[in-house]
Amino acid sequence: MKALDLRGLQQRLEKKTDNIYFLVGSEPFLIDEALLSIKNKVLSTGATDFNYDSFYATDVDTAKVSDVIGTLPMMCPQRLVVFKQTHLLTEKQWEKLHAILESPVDTTVLVMVADKMDKRKKTYKTIIKNAVSVELKKPYDNKMGTWINYIAHKNQLSLSPDAVLFLQQLVGSNLNEIQNELIKLKQFVGEKNNVNSDDVAKVVSRSRVDSVFEFTEALGNNDKVKALTSLANLLDHGQNEVGILVLVNRHLKILSSVLEGRKQGLAPQKLSEKVGVPSFFMKQYLGQARNWNENKINQTITSLYETDKALKSSPVSSHIWLENFVLSVCT
């Protein structure tokens, strides 16, 4: 059976419960959502304390996990066993679970969670044959609006299109961080359900807003001094180096789309819709676009790729590569 995504899993759970699930992915929010969906389906209220066990591969012998899987449930048709970090198991450790993978225990639902899985391993073929596989990949940028609305709905919020775009612009694609911001947003608006971009601006961390936009705006304006200062501020506040390049890459895509839209003669509102940027930011992007052309964007993307490669492979301090990148852009 083809691997499911989160929605596919939820739809399958509406119809039936399987004995073995294999969740693969490194996006914590999606893993938590999948586990919650399974838990709500398998365990009735009040039965959790007696019929739920969670283990980490680094902390337990797989023989113990096997014993717990074979334990009968109490006051509930099935028990639930969650086994996390299974990508760290050796083939020898997997062998202690092989019998259960081949012949699932009817009274237990086993959920195995892994960041990734080596498809060359014999165990992988056994899992694919006997488990419901669920791939929980990090969403692409063009799907983030859907996820923001999904998380907003879970928090009893309805976001305007501008608010969705604004939140994505400020927070990026980390679903857990989006969840945290939307929880704060719900606390801020209280009984109010409909949320606009002004509400988002009042709630999202001011330091997050300033640091992200100062750096990308300085690059867009070819302001070398401000870009270097903003870069230092980002690094001082713990921003991941590769994460900074992701921000820059997204900014370049927006500038490229703005240039294309201008060639087509699009009005600011239409341009905002095409690019996927709130209209109140469009003036800034139009101003920055005057400093760019297609050739410069392509050169910067090449430099971005080289910097990313250097960060991941070179022993030279990461801030030096990032500073060199800024100097190559702001000429």
C-alpha cells in the first residue's frame, strides 16, 4: 500500500484501526498530530493510564517492548504502544520484534516512529509489508497557508488571507512555532474568532519581526553595513546559519516574482496576490526590486548555493562564510 500523509491517516482511522503503524518524518508537529489521531481512535476516555506505553529506542531493550506489546489490555479492546526513534535500531535489535511484525498482536496497536528509514534493510521490507506507512514530510512553502489554516482551526481561529500570509512571512515554515504563535494569538483575542494581520502583528515577537525583516530588507536594499549588523544580531540570538540562508532564498524568490510581475504590468494588489505577500509589504518589495535584475538574482542564488555547501562541509567558522556572502551581494 502506498504511504499515507497525515490527512490520509486520519481518513483511514475514521473507517478502521490497524495493528501496526510506521510514522516516518522529522517534523515534530506532524508526528504529534498523527500520534494524537491514533491515540484518540484506539483508547477510550479513562483507559489511557492502563493501556498506553511509550518508549524511546535509546532507552529500552526491544525485548521489553515486545513483552509489553504482548500484554493484554485492561478495560479496553486494545492497548497502544508507541516506539520512537526506531531509525536508531540495529538489525539485531529489530530481530526481537520480527515475530510481532510478521504476526501482529490483535489486542495491541503498535506505532513505530522514525526520522528516516534505510530502505536497504531487510526490516524495512517487513514493515512495508505489514504496517500502515505514513510519511510526514516538512510542508513546501506553497502549502504553508493550508497548514496555518489547519492549525488555526484547531485553536478555534479563522485567519484572513492577509493574516495567513503575514504569519508565514514572520514565522516561516516551522509548524511547531506556528502552533505556538497561534496559541498566543488565541489567548490575545479571547472570544473573538476572526483574526486579521493587525492582530498577528501585535502578538508575534517584536524581536522576531525586526531581526528577520531587517536582514532580508538590508540585502534587498544593498545596504552592506545594515546587513552585516542584522546578520550578527540574528546569530547572537541563536538563529541557525542554514536557516538564515533559507530566509534569504525565500526573499530572492519573492524579489524574482516581483520583477516578473512588474514586467507583466500588474497592479500592486494583483502583484501581491501573485507573489503571496501581504499588500502592506508590497511597497517595500517594489522599492528593493529597483536594485535587482534577473542576472543579479541568478548570481546571488549561485552564491547562496556555494555558501550553503561551505557551511555544511568546511571547517571555517560559519559566520565568516555568511559575512562573505553578504559582501558578495551588497556591491
